[in-house]
Amino acid sequence: MPDVVHDVVVAGGGPVGLAAALHAHRAGLSVVVREPRTGPIDKACGEGLMPGALAELAALGVHPRGHDLAGIRYLDGSGAGRAATARFTRGPGRGVRRTVLHDALAEQVTAAGIPLDPRPVTAVVDRGDHLLVDGEPTRHLLGADGLHSPVRHLVGLDAPAAGRRRFGLRCHVQQAPWTPYVEVHWSPRAEAYVTPVDDDLVGVAVLAEAGSRFEDLLDDFPVLQERLTGDRTRVRGAGPLRQRSRSRSAGRVLLVGDAGGYVDALTGEGLALGLAQARVAVECLAAGRPERYDRLARRLGLRHELLTHALLRATAHAPVRRRLVPAAARLPWLFDTAVNQLARPVGRPA
Ligand SMILES: Cc1cc2nc3c(=O)[nH]c(=O)nc-3n(C[C@H](O)[C@H](O)[C@H](O)COP(=O)(O)OP(=O)(O)OC[C@H]3O[C@@H](n4cnc5c(N)ncnc54)[C@H](O)[C@@H]3O)c2cc1C
């Protein structure tokens, strides 16, 4: 094997890539982050850090500023129906602007002396006992390059994604939050997620199938519209949300975060899951057992995938969407259990 330049190249300096780099550094591996965008990096995201995500960040010494979240509240978008509220039983989550999260992670990465290389990863060759990443010998590559992962494509792990093609659109509204909950407003064709992210800032993300403008979708939510009194930022989008990989590993290449596949933003667990995958992927590399990662990653995501798929399938039908909030209000124990299953730390002892 030629002299490797790095033990690990991380493709992508989003939250999962930066967390993976910190784990690798802690495990004594030499690591570089390849990220073409300059920070602080923003992205269309609901920005609700579930308690599990906060625990992963805290374990890395990362404590981003934000607004505490007491739990999740479902509301009928028309304002006519009831509301259902579930509190997080293991302590709060936190609404955190993506730019604030990026800065908090990047600060730790810089303090650890981990180099950031502004070139995107564009070529990967597997030479058996090492990889050539854009011609440079390296031991391992972590693909943390997001929903449309070029690394996933380069190493032949793309898989077709069936089902509804949903997209996310998000803006911020300059005003004090009116609730300590992530509010999920349901309409017949869309959901609006309201996340307090600071003392004077509220995020609004709308999830729906392709073809509608953010402003038109917001018209489905008259009560929410009335609440939104502050100045609005420009709208960012992401999607299609559903992405699949054939496996989360191919030899010395492991996929972490959205790069390894994504179901939907409906249940807000993307960051908790991605941060846990980053930790477990590096544990596998440090133990010299990259082949274990795919199975462990599947196990990490199982609970979330089952719940998200079930909710997605059920809410594809208009009558179910209409009855969802009243049903959650009538069965508070069930709603509470589902929310707290999703909020539970991922792959750590309960
Ligand atoms: C509308 C919406 C709402 C959401 N709400 C929530 C929520 O409330 N809570 C939650 O936990 N999750 C939520 N999610 C999911 C969450 O945003 C993702 O799970 C999370 O951003 C994944 O992080 P990541 O680091 O894997 O990918 P990303 O954040 O997408 O980062 C990937 C990085 O890779 C870089 N990159 C791309 N190509 C290359 C390349 N060739 N070489 C090097 N770098 C490259 C990109 O520039 C980018 O910076 C939501 C998602 C959407 C779309």
C-alpha cells in the first residue's frame, strides 16, 4: 500500500460530516473534511434537534445556542379541530438555526486542528488495501455528502426510491416564538412545521408533494398565517426527500447521514440518526471492521424508519389525514409513546 495521505477523508462538512471528523480525530485517526461550500452552511431543515441529537452533540462537547423545545404538538391546519400535545419525557430538545449548528461544530473541528479542504470529492477508486480519492491514497472514505450524495453515486450504491415524491420548503419569520413546542399543522395536502429557533426567530417548514409554491401551501393554514406577523426570509427547498442506497457501505467507503438514504422529514429525526451513524461508522473504522457498519446502521435506523414509513403511508389518504389530529387527541398515550420513541437517543442505552 502507498503511504496514505489520511486515514479518513470525510466528504461533506454538514453536521454529520463534521461530527464524523470529530469522532475520527478522537479515535486517533488522521482526518480531513472535503466541503466545497464555505460556512456557516445553511440548508432547508426544520431545525428541531430531538433530545437524541442533543445528546450526540453534547458527547462531542458541542452545545449550540437555540430555543428549548418541550415536545411536539399536532394541530388541525384549518384551526377547526383539536390539538394533541406530547412532552419529551427525557428532557427538552432544542430548535437551532443550521448556521448556528454549523458554527458550533466547526469551532470544535478547528480547535482539534482538523483540516478543511474546499474541493468536492469527485472520483473514488478502490485499490483493495486503500482508496484513491481524487487520486490521493487514503484508507477510508466517509460519504456525508447529503441527500443527493455524489459519493453514493460514485461507488454504485444508488438505489431507486419508490413512493411519494415529497419536498421540503422553509423560511424564517422574525418574531418571538408563541410556543415551546414544535407545532405540526396538518392540511389535506401538506404539513407545516413551526420550530422556535431563537428568542426572536421562528422557522416554518412545509412538506408536500411537488408542484406548489411555499406561499400557496401556507394558505392551507389560516390560523398559522395569522400568527406569522414578522418579516420573512427567502424560502429554501430540498428534495425529493425519499432517497435510498443499496447498502450503507462498499468496502472502504461508508455512507453516513442523509447520504445513506432518507425516508422523510415528517418525524424530524434526521440529525439524531445521522449523528449516531457518524459515531458508529468511526467505531467500525477504528476497530478495523468497516464491514460491520451496514448492519449496525440499519439497526440504528429501524425504529425511525418503521414509524416514519407507517405515518407516511397512512397520511397519503385524505380521510386519514383529516382524522389524524382528532385521533391523536383522543389517544394521548399512543401519541406520547410514538413521539418519545422517536425522541429517544439513537443506539445508546435507554
Ligand atoms: C424540510 C426539511 C425539514 C427537516 N427537519 C428536520 C428536523 O426538524 N430535525 C432533524 O433532525 N432533521 C430534519 N431534517 C433532516 C436534516 O436536515 C438532515 O437529516 C441533515 O441535514 C443531514 O445532515 P448531513 O450532514 O447528512 O447532510 P447535509 O446537511 O445535506 O450536508 C451535506 C454536505 O455535503 C456537501 N457536499 C455535497 N457534495 C459533496 C461532494 N461531492 N464532496 C464534498 N462535499 C459535498 C454539501 O455541500 C453539504 O454541506 C429536515 C430535512 C428537510 C429537507
